[in-house]
Amino acid sequence: MEPCRRAGLSGVLCSLSLLCVILDIQLDGVFGETQAEIEHHLEMGRKLLAAGQLAEALSHYHSAVEGDSKNYLTFYKRAAVFLAMGKSKSALPDLTKAIQLKPDFLAARLQRGNILLKQGSTQEAREDFEAVLQRSSDNEEAQNQLMKANELEELQEEAQAAYHQGDYSTTITVLERVIEISPWDPESRELRAECYIRMGDPQKAIQDLTPTTRLRNDNRAAFLKLGKLHYSLGDHHESLNNVRECLKLDQDDKECFSHYKQVKKLSKQLDSAEALIEEGRHQEAIEKYESAMQTEPNVPYYTNLAKERICFCLVKIKSATEAIDVCSEAHQRDPRNANVLRDRAEAYILNQDYEKAVEDYQEAREFDGDSNDIKEGLDRAQRLLKQSRKRDYYKILGVSRSANKQEITKAYRKLAQQWHPDNFQSEAEKKEAEKKFIDIASAKEVLTDPEMRQKFDAGEDPLDPESQQGGGGGQQGWPFHFNPFESGGSFHFKFQYN
């Protein structure tokens, strides 16, 4: 208190004065420690950046900026980390802040100008490059970039003019150079995507639109357009992914929600149909695909797909006539679809029309020459065609290739009774009946024996000596390895119709 009395201060004033001195000392200590911490963060940030540990470096620069918001270099260094991480949009505010704190900071202006140029902001980029040249007229980078900015502005105007004239090919050509100079400009990519759409190339439109979803903070329009493009191409899963991204940005977006409901319903039907096919429930799968065609009658891809898969299912359930009709319609809609040709060939085989089966398999091979299924199918169809020109046991009994054992036995009994040689009187008629009877009995033996039937269905006649190893060591065609009719026309016997 003695210094206060000497200074002529009262007790209260003296106490306040001493308090202020104490606070000043404490605050000086705090600020001193903070400055040391800032230097530590800057040093750690520099080391981590050099080591490529960008996330850790960024964390230290965040702390440095929070500790000292007046240091232009701190903002500039954090911007450098953002750029190294590919986050140019995050780097821009830091570069702007650094320029505000130090207007003659040419490195920051040049860096900001480069980012703005890549974003397609030609006017703002030009201002930065001109500002650099005002203070450093021989700055070669600023000179080159200013020339690019002027070129970009001219190209942007040229592209817009060509687009409005409907010259989409020229627009695309011009935009190639535009995007080369400004790869982070979403507008140029969106314009080129629109040109590709109008020229009927949705795949290239997708390639241009996809990056724009990252180049804009809220690009629901791009997500919706991508969803619709993927949908039109038949990629309903990817369509669903994109429209979900749109709804993440705004769950109340009416257009996105409407498309979402449509895609989700169709996607569920298509996935369910394929699951049913995997389970062998082909009739139910047909019904699902018919429902899918009702859900989406306007996009050709889904109708084509449904027809193709229904064609496949009808073959699996051995509905030959209906399969041929549906497969033919599917082929007309998509003439180069090898799967449809393969399935129709199988339907023709079921219908015992082997020549058409061979033709379809040969055509399918032209579109998918590497498919083992098609190669094997063609080989089998050719064998069946060759076989049909000899003896066709299905035709002999008058049954379809999908007939079961009961149907085969029934047909056999009826024909055996009809053509039994004892039913005929003249020698000529009896010999003709004997031949028919042998064929009927042979057909019954082959088609009621699973192993022999499988061989026959693969194009090999198990009763044909030419098809067997060792040649013809027995009476061709007679299943019991002897011909009772060889003992003469007067031979009589009882035949068991079993």
C-alpha cells in the first residue's frame, strides 16, 4: 500500500490499481503461452504436411487459426493442406482471408486465381492474375494464367452459342477444351452431359454428371438426372442409389421421392423374379415379370428384359409353343440378344423342330461366340437334327419331348395293340407291322429308361450300333436283342403290354 500513499491514491483506488497490475501480469503469461502453442501447432503442421499426414496436419493448422485469427500465413498454410487433400472449395475462404489480412500477398492471390480458373470463374480469376501483374509485371505464371482465363471466356461463349443453335457436336468439341482448363466447373460438365443426352449417348452423360454431384454442395438436380439416366439404361440399382442421395439432401424433394417410389417398386419386382428363378419357381417368376411390365410400360429396356426372362422360364417349364411365341417377340424387340436366340432354340428342340433350333444357335453364336452354353447347345441341336433323320422315338410314339413315363407307356400300349403283327393277314402287311412294332418297342425301351433317354436327348441313339463302341453287335432296333419275327410269318406269341 506504501506506493499508493506516495502516489496520493485512496485505499479503494489503490486496490483497483494493484488488481489491474496483477491481471496484466497474468494475461501476459496467458498470451505468451498461447503464442508458444501456436508456434508448436504451426511447426507440427509443417512436419506432418511434409510427411504426407494431411489429416493430422490439418488438425494442427485448425488449432493455429483458432489461436491467432490475424496471422495471414496461418490461413495460407491451412489452405495449402486443403489443396493437398483435394478440397479446393475449403481452401478458397482461407486464401481470401489471407489476402484480406495482407492485400499484397501475391502467392495467395495467384493460388486463389488458379482455383477460380479451374472452377470456371473467369472474371474473378482474371482480377487476381491482374492484381499479381500490377505488383509483379514479369510474373510468368500470372501471365500464362491470364491468357488461359481470356481463352476460357471466349470458349464458354462459343460453347453456349453452338448449344443454342442446336449444334451439339460442336458444343461438345469446344467444351473438351473448356473442361481441360476448368475441370472443377460443374456448369460445363452439365452442359456437355445435356448434349450427350440429346445425341442419344446417356453413358457419356452419366460420366459427366457424376463428378458434378461433388462439385456442387447441393446438387439434387444432378442426382435425380443420374437416377433417371441409369433407370433408362436398366441399371435400376444404381438409379435407386442416386435418388437416395437426392433424398438425403432433402427428404421432401417431390421429384426425387416420386422417382424413388417408382424405382423401388420395379427393383423389388425384378429382384424377386430373379430369386424365384434361382429357386426353380419359374411360373411364379413369369407372373412377377408380367407385373414388372405393368409397373414400367414406357422404358423399352424393362419390357425387353421381362420378355427375355419369360421366354427362358417357359422353356424351363417345357411350354414349347408359348415359349416360341414369347421368344420370337423378344427376338423381334432385341434381334442381337444371344440369350433369347439360345432359349428359342431350346423351345424349338422341345417342339422337335431341330432345323430351326440349329439356325437359332448358329445366329446366337454370331453375337456371343465365347459362350460355352451356345457352343454346346449348337452341337446338341446338330446331333438331334442328324438323329431325327434316322429314328425319332418321340415321334414314333407321338409324344412330346417333355412327356413323362406314364404318358410314354400309355402311348406305347395303344400303338403296340394297333400294330401287333397278329392283327394283319397278308405277308406284306405283316412285315410292315413287324417293322412298326419293333420301332414302337424300341422307342418304349429308350424313353422309359432314364439313362438311355438322357443319351437320346443329347443326340445319341443308344440302340444305334453306329453310335456304340464296337460297332453293331446285335439286331438294330430290337430292344430284347432278338427279333421274334425272324422265325417266320407263322410264329405267334402273346405280347405283354407293360
